[in-house]
Amino acid sequence: MPPDKAGIIPRLRQRSASTLQPVMPVNSPQIPVAVRPSGCPGLLRIVQALDGGICRIKLAGGAISTAQARVVADGAERFAAGVIEATNRANLQIRGIGADHSGLIDSLLAAGLGPTTVAGDDVRNLMLSPTAGIDRQRLVDTRPLAQQILATLQSHPRFAQLSAKFAVQLDGGEALAMLDHHHDLWLSACTLAGQPALAFGVAGCLRDRPLAAVPLAQGHDLVVAVLEWFLDHARPEHNRMRQLLVETPVDKLLADLATRLPLLAIADWQRAAPTAGLHLGTYPQGDSGYVYVGAAAPLGRLDPAKLRGAAHLAQAFGDGSLRLTPWQSLLLPNIRAEDGPQVLAALEQLGLLGSADQALAHVIACTGSPGCAKAQADTKADAVRLAALLQGTERCTEVHLSGCPRSCAAAHPAAVTLLAVAPGHYDLYFSAAGLPGFGAPHARNLTIEAAGALLGARPRSHP
Ligand code: SF4
């Protein structure tokens, strides 16, 4: 049996109605839902954009079964314009949704893609490594703890007050890991005095120094304690932990936590650097004889054919599941090693990017002017042109095209940012330590051709 068979998704899928948590459970398409207002899309709250509605489907641990993936593909065709996006939080979203919102929502709920409670849709924001449980360098299989945390996030009556953007990351020490995304709370597996533990920090990312650690067995209690502390102290205008910490010292958080949990000192510990590029291509899952195969959705965009094709491959060669990644890519786990090259080639035939040699795999872009009223340019079309200009220049730095300063496509500052100022024209920024936002401005009002020439000519030692 592949080593992933006891994973988080099979267990969540087995959840019966009798085990659903209270507070308006979402266990049937027929139950009317009362969803709080917010500008953030959810599965239960379809938000309008220029190109139609957006429905965000949050995936437990980034994982989705092949049957569920087919439901998403069908829904994108039947109720929307056929655009499916892989998000930088390892979720899926359907764009261009027409008038029949309830038809789409019902189909997704019937496939088991909904939250366990209505309020839980907004707060089920827990990110894992895409290779949780199968990564060859993992210290801990985070999936059982993640399942416990996800259940509590959705069922704890007070957690419904958290912002839809409030997010937690749980890291098992995997080689494939996103260290740069900001989270309100992060936990990272480590070993202290020979015992498994979780280092943790708040209002930051996995590259930061931790505040302290707790024994691994206290991980769930730590999440509950930190989130309850946030709700105890936050005022209505505080949506994120960093806003609260401007007024309330982090030492108070630590002192209060110490009354509830056995905090461990963890001086000098820092999360080991991950290996870059492990989300594209074929990589062994330890010495199990299995590999995972990863390929990126160009500019985060899938379509029903790509998603169905990937699902077919996961069914035929894998364990019937797919995983989304924060690099807007797909990963097929538990493929027999001898089948890996064939599966990767098939993903590339579907139009997915399976190699870091492709410049488009290093370019991200927001929705742009076809779908967003704030956009100054068609960022995705410009990104395709830029990638063609950069192909063959040996440049593999991440380049981000943003239609406006809101920077929706990038969950953390990219090395290079092109900020649209007019159709086809961009200001160029290079990230710089200590500078907020996009970094240091370098050139103004560049055409895509000029940006391509400038970036292509830059030495690789520069961003
Ligand atoms: S970054 Fe700006 S232009 Fe792009 S999708 Fe977000 S709001 Fe729209």
C-alpha cells in the first residue's frame, strides 16, 4: 500500500453526519446557509468580480480526491466560464461564475468539499507542506495533528470571530516547504533534548526565529491557546495578529501561554532551508519505491481539461488524490517510481509546467484587467509575453506582475515586481532587505519588451 493511504483526506472523507460539529453544520446541500459578509471569496460566499463570481474551495492540507477534482471541473464548466485557479494558499477557485450560485455550491457540498460548519468556511485556513507525510526529510507527519486543528478551527464557537484572512501554518520539517508566506501563527517540527517538539512564532513566517516551543503532543492546545488569546485581546479593527502586536507586547502572549502550556526555550534554533524547485518534476518519497510528480498551472490557471487529466493520472497511477501547492502547482503523490517519467510527460502534454527550465514556471501574475476593475494592465497576457522573452536567458528568479499595488498574486514579496501603471507598461522593483512592499524602484514605465531586455541582461547574482 502506498505510504499515504492513511492520510488526512481519506479520514475527512469518511466523516459521517453524526460526527459533524455543532453550529449550523454543512452536511447537506439542502441546508440554507447564513454566511457573514466579507470581500473574501469562500465556498459558501461567491464574490463578484468583473468576469463573474469567484468561489474559493479551501482544501484540507491542500489535498483533493480525484472524484472531487472532477466535480470542480464539472462545476467550472456548468456554472462558470471554465476557469479554475490554483491559489498561492494551496486551494482552488472557480472564476467567472454565472447566476446559479446555489447550483455550484450544492454540487461542491455534495462532493464533500465544504466546511463542517457554516462559520468554519472562513477559518479553515491551515497550510501544510504539499509533501506532508511523504516527504523524505520530514521530521513529523503533520496530517493527524492538522486534522485535529482543522476540526477545532471549524467547531470552536469563538473561532468563528476570526478574520477570513487569519491563517496558521503547520510545518513538519519537509524538504518541500514554503518558508516565506506570512501567517498569524506558525508551528515547525523540531527535536529538543531528543524529543519531538514544535517551535512556534506569530505574525511572521517560517524564516523567523521562534518565540518558544512546545512538546509535539501540545501542538493542538497551543493553537487553541494562541487563537483564544488573540480573541481575548483583539479589538474589532484587529483582523490579524500583527495588528494586535503593535499594541500588545509579544512578551505578554508568552507569559499568558506559560500559564496554560509547558513552554520550552529554543534559543538559536532556525528552520532548515528547504530545497528549491521540488514542486516541479519527479522526486522520491524516501526509500518507499514511490515518487511524487509535480507540475505547475501556468500563471495559476487550470481549466477543466487539465484538472480532469491530472485527476485521471492520479487515479490510474497514484492513490486517487491530488495535492495543491503554494506555488500554484499540482502534485500527484504515491506514484510508483517506474511510472514517474510517464506521468510527468503526461502532465506536460496537458499543458502543465513540469520543469524549472520553463521561464513561465517562474512568473506569477494577478487576474489583471479582464477580471479586475482595479487593474491597470492585462497582467496575465503580459506575463506570457515576458516569459517568452526570458526563455533561454537562464533567468529563474521569480517575477511578479501586479495590476495594482494590492499585490493579490504574491503572498510574499517577489525578487522582481512589475507594477502596472498603464496597459502594457510597468514600473520595475527589485526586492531589498529592509525595504517594505515591492522593494527598491529600478525603472519606470517599461514596456514588456524593455522589461524583458533589462531582466534578461542582468547577471544571475542579482534579483
Ligand atoms: S493586484 Fe490589483 S489589479 Fe491585480 S487582481 Fe488584485 S486588486 Fe486586481
